[in-house]
Amino acid sequence: MNNKEFWFVVGSQFLYGEEVLQTVATRAAEMTEKLNASGNLPCKLVYKVTAKTNKEITDIVKEANYDDKCLGIITWCHTFSPSKMWINGFVNLQKPYCHFATQYNREIPNDEIDMDFMNLNQAAHGDREHGFIAARLRMPRKVIAGYWQDEAVQKRIGSWMRAAIGVAVSKELKVMRFGDNMREVAVTEGDKVEVQAKLGWQVNTWPVGKLVETMNAVTEQEIDELMNVYKSKYDFATDKIDSIRYQAREEIAMKKMMDAEGCKAFSNTFQDLYGMKQLPGLASQHLMAQGYGYGGEGDWKVAAMTTIMKAMGENGESVFMEDYTYHLAEGQEYSLGAHMLEVCPSCAADRPRIEVHPLGIGDREDPARLVFEGKEGDAIVISLVDMGGRLRLICQDIHCVKPIMDMPNLPVARVMWKAEPNLTTGVECWITAGGAHHTVLSYDVTAEQMKDWANMMDIEFVHITKDTTVESLEQQLFLNDLAWKLK
């Protein structure tokens, strides 16, 4: 994100005279400089203009729309900025938008305040006028209020920026499907045309035969080099080196194909491995550790969301996950998340091990995979589902724990967690909302950021929290259905 930026546009008007406008511009530049120096923003903030006319606002919006460096606009009204002159710009804005309701001074200066001070420092006046027009136009927006030098306020701006980064990644995202979906699975299906129109994703299929051709062209030297990378990152807990080398061959080939097409996410299925000796396990896990998104059983939606959330967390701790089984002992209710092979090692509590075991599905050789336990901490799981006519993003708050048992005969990566509000109510809510069995689990992307992202993308958002009940969720979903039918 070093070459990306957000634009700071300040609102005013000519009514107050040139001296006031110069003061506004000077303060806006100072605020921008200090916000950038705070270390709380993931991208550079650029002060662009103190806008005073319809044309200035329209021009800056046009420029932002077509500047690839600009990921979004942040506005603030230092003085009173009549909202009608923002209409032409706002109706054409195609980038994420944040309304920052702040003021230059923290406190009212008791001895100095007069009408000149009031005319200059009237953000409380200007921001309300500014807020009305965005509400009237029904714009997707984020409103952040607070003093601009407070760390908590700066971090909220930074959090919103990360959601906007997710929008930028989404708009350019290409997903490579190796083969089709697993047969007869419903939730991995979806309208790819609608998704491209709404989210920007280009989702296309490449034949497994093409992947096999690329694998056959991988050299032993290339495999040796990747094996050295594996040794630097993971413990080898097997003497079946040929199996590991085959995974390296698969990884190199998949990466070559994705990079050649500009794809940052991929899916495959164990039902379409024609010409391959193993289902990619270690290969998929190590690709995810490099920022590529993955979806099992052809689940291109979760593959894309993994890529987006990794970008929002700066390739942090967002991983492809699946709810596998429950522990229902009274007072110790947990979910166990895992997958056949493919969980990203970015969530590992300790150094992962490379092991080779039978898979029991797919009718292929025993694949190498990374085995580890997930780390403890607060997290979320999300699922994007196609409801037919609209997309729904479901988010649930969870708390990951150290697994309460060793499970010595389970040779896969695994994460155990407590779901909010509790396991059974959480399961009932998830199923009621239509949540998938595949998810993205993230320790560093927040529910608020995912809500912001959904708002920017104009899709439905459902959040299961410690306060959610089945009854309240059913009511929310009913009202959502009515609202989205009117859109």
C-alpha cells in the first residue's frame, strides 16, 4: 500500500473572506501532516483542496474516480459549506467515502471566543449541513466523530482505510478456478456475473490438464529452491521427501499460472484431479501464506474473501477455515475448525510441521501438509453467500482457544474456538442466516471493518454477537428481505 493514498477534501465557501480560507487551508495541511506522522494510518493521507464551489468538488471527484492511487475520500467542513454544491460531486463519486466530523481546536477558548472565532471554527455547523446531503442522497459512507489528534480517533480512520483497501483489492481481483465446483454442493455456487458487477471479481476456470502441463515443465532446480524455503519455515516431520517435492511442484505451477493471469485467489476440488498424483495440501497452504486466497471444493467466493481480508490485514492472520465438528460437553462447548489439508499457517501458535498421511478422499497418493494448532485470541469468521438477487455477508464473533485435547491421530491444522453468544445459539443463528461451512477466520480484521467493506460494496451485512438471539436475528433477516426487495 506504499503507493496508495486517500484524499482529504475540506469544505468551506467564499462568504468568510480570503484570510479565513488561507487559515483553513493551512490548518488542513497541518492536520494532514500530523495524521500521517501518527503511525495510525496504513496509507498516506493527501490534502487536496479546500472546496468552495460546485465545480471544485465535481472536479476533485472526477480526478479521484480515475486516479488508481486514490483509494477513497475523507471530507471535513472546517466552516459552513452549503450542501447543494456537493450534490454533483457526490452523485458521481465511485470511491469509498468517510465523513470526518472534527474541529481544529480541542476546546472553546473562553477569553478569546468572539464572532470571528465562531465564523472560522464552525465545524459543528458545517458538518451537519454536510451530513444531511449525504443522507439525502443515501450515500454509503462512514461517519467518524472526535478530535483529530486523539489516538483512538486516528485508529478508527486507519481501520476505515483498511476496509477501503479491501474494496480496491476486490475491484481488481481475479480468481483462478482449477476445475469446477464439487458436485451437488449448493453453497459454493453463485452468480459470477452479478459478483463481477457488484464486487469486481473476475472468476474463471482453467482446466486441470493445463495445470498438469505446467507442473511437468517445473525443473528440479526450481523445486530445490522451494524446498529450501520450506526448510527455513517449517519442521520436516516425515522422511517422505518425494511427497513434499511433489507439493512443491504443484505450488510452483499454480503460482506461475496465477501470476501469468494476474490472479490472487484460486480454488480446486478433490473430484477433479485428473493427471495429478496428490491433492495440493502444503502447496495451497504455502501459497496462502504469501497472500493468495484459497477455497476448497471449488468455493471461489471464500477464496476471494480470503485474499481481500489478507490485504485488509496487510497479509496478516486471515485464513481459509471450515467448521468441522463440535465439542458439546456441558460448560465446555467448542467448535473445531480444520480442513482436509488447506489451512493457512499464518494463524499457527507454533512452528508448523510438514507431515505426510493418507487423505481418505480423492483417490490419490498421500499428500504432504502442514500440521499445527491455531493460536489463541479474539477473532471473527465470515461467510459470503448468494441469496439469489443479492449477496449477504455473515460475520460472527468468536474467541479462539488452545485446543483442550491433543488429538494425536488428527493429522491436519486445526483451530478451536468459542462462538458468540454461545455454541448452540451461535449455530442456530448461523444456519438461520444461511452461513456456509467454509469461512474466512481472521484475528486482525474486525467486524466493524467487514461491515464498512459491505457498506462500501452495497451488500447485506449480518453480525452475530454476544447479544444476538435467534428471535432478534430472525426479525433482522425479515426486515432485511423487505429492504433489499425495495432496492
